[in-house]
Amino acid sequence: MSMLSLIDPEVAALLDKEAARQNSTLEMIASENFVPPVILEAQGSILTNKYAEGYPGNRYHGGCEFIDGIEALAIERAKSLFGADHANVQPHSGVNANLGVYQAVLQPHDTILSMDLRHGGHLSHGAKASITGRFFNIVHYGVHPETERIDYDQVEALALGHRPKLIVAGGSAYPRVIDFARFREIADKVGALFMVDMAHIAGLVAAKVHPSPVPYADFVTSTTTKTLRGARGGFILCRKEFAQKIDKAIFPGTQGGPILQNVMAKAVTFRIAGTEEFARMQAQVVKNASTLAETLSASGYRIVSGGTDNHLMLVDMRPRGMTGVFAEETLAKIGIMVNKNLIPFDTAPATVTSGIRIGAAAVTTRGLAAEDMKHVGSLMDKALTSASDERLLESLRNEVRQVCLRHPLYLHFGEGALI
Ligand code: DSN
């Protein structure tokens, strides 16, 4: 019997149910993944007992000699993995990392040029509902209506017209490679700073299956979750000249004490992300995503921008007469988890949407290969096509359970079982 079930059976029962849910469903929400057991161990460690405001060698609390060693390892590993001058590994999340950059180099009401959330950007890039949309003057670029790829000419025209202090690239629902060099050129033309939020693609970047933003950006922010498949938290990479400003912007600027068990798990995350097994898995993520996109496209679904270069795709459900919310709910009935998502130029409300976002990272961690993705694509299509046939849905749910049983979580981790 676990300690949790003895001390708090109510919470333990819910945790058991969540474990069963994770085990028996196919997780295809693009931002999710399954961390290696060692990350669970690190995040559940005694470091949660410690305060350590400040940075290695310069703390506001005593007793930090070992904590300093752990944070220094995380910093050095992040720098080495991504080839950066400086790393701050304390942001509690991706949003906190972005706030840290804004705090470091912007004043309230300064102009940020960033990707529209409705075209694949992120809330913390200035969406109205976010604090970032309230404190800064936000100008958005989007994708081209025909190619559905970032319209770099529009980015340039907006930059010339609005003279932003900061240009932001990256997002949470953009399936194509981003031309960081072009962004840098535009930023230089208008004297803007350039930040890339690589949270979704950080694992692909670490594995070199997506171009790195580090040589081009002044600041690169990220989470250590998603494709990087590690600790729950964020980090910032930056050029040497911004190191002090960034550190001050995180502590004391926007955060108090770091969550040290997560800082330790970040150190482990960066170590694992430098291995060949990790790189092979990331290449498989990209292959799995494109195989699924082709499978769905062959069944009459429209893949936004015609395909994917990374771990995710946006599927336009309209050619099959469906909405995003219908697709999300129907797929959940057979145990395939995706999220409804606005597609570029969507006329449906955000609560309905015309599309879904599908990611291949978590199922790849689980050990699914390209052939499995064809199978998953056909299960999806069958469910969506016959959504009112309860008996069919039940048999598809069983098929999904069988796939999950063949790839159990935390027993078999595909190639490189322990990491
Ligand atoms: N924006 C959330 C997502 O991509 O699902 C997480 O940052």
C-alpha cells in the first residue's frame, strides 16, 4: 500500500484513476508527453524542502552548497545542449520564461510583434486574455491565407510600420519549420530584439531534427515538457550581454524561490536530451506525425498547410462536414485524446472550432511506430465517420485498449527503456 493511499485515500483513488486513464488511452494532445521514470523520481525528491532564492554562489538562504551544484549542472547542460551563451533554469513554466524576457527588456506599453493565437501563437505572446496583452502594445502577424505558412512579407511590413521593440516567433499550433534567419533579418532592419519561444519544438531542436533558433535569437524560451519530454517547468537561453538582465528579471523580477526539485529534474532532462536514443526518438516523432497526416489526408481530412514538418498537425474537419469539438469528443469516446483547435481564418467560435490539433510525441515515447500511426489514423476515421454507432465505438475503444496494452506505460519505453 502506498503512503498516499494510507494518508489520503481520496486523493490516492483519483491518482489511481488518472494512472489507469493514461495507461489505457492514446495521448495525442500535442503539448503532452510521458516523462522517463527518473524525472518522476527527481520531481518527487527532498529538494522540495529547500529554499534557495538567488543563483549558485549568491543565495539569500543558507545551506545551498549542494543545491548550487545541482543548479549549476542544469545551467551548464542547457547551455551545452543548445549551444547557448547563458541559461536561466528557474522559470516555473513557459509563461514565466516569456514574462522574464519581457520584464528584462521591455517597458509597459512597448510594442511586441508576435504570432496571432488564432494562427498558432501562444497566449503569453500578447493574447487579450493574458497579462501580456494588457501590459504591452501587441501587433500580430499570421499565416498566409493560401499557403497557411507564416507570411514573412507581412511580418516585415508590420515590423516596418510599427517598429516593435521585440519580435516573437514560435507558438503552440504551427506545424511548419520556422525561418529564424528571416526573422532575424527583419528584426535587424527595424532595430528590434528577437525572441523565439521554442516550447513545442525544443526536443526536436535538441535532437537536430528542427533548425535551432539559438544562433539567430537574442532570447530563446522554452518549457522542459512537451517534445523535450522532461521536467515540468521552463528555461531561458540568451546571449551573454543579456545574462544579468535575464537573471534579475526572473529573480527578483517575476519569481521568488525556484522550485528546486524541478530544477534538478531539468538537469536530468538536459542530460537525457543529449543522448543518441533521445535523438532517434525525436526523428521517429517527426516520421510518426507525417505518417498520420498522410493517413488522415487520404481519408478526406484537410491538413492545414498541406502537412507537417514537426511533431504536430492541424486538421481541418470541414471537408468532412465536422467541427473540432465534435471530433475531440468523438475521439475521446474511443480513448484517443486530442484537442479542438482554431485553424487559421477560422470562422467558428473557439468553443467549437473547425479543427483539431494532433501531436505524435507522447505516442512515440510509448513506442508506436509509423505503421501504428496508419492504424491509429484508420481508427480515428472509423470513429468520426460512424460516431452514432455506439457498438462500433465500443469495439474501436477496445482496439485502442489493445494498442495501449501492447505499449504499457512505465514498463516499456520503446528503445532505450529507462530513458
Ligand atoms: N499552450 C499549451 C499547449 O500547447 O497545449 C501549453 O503551453
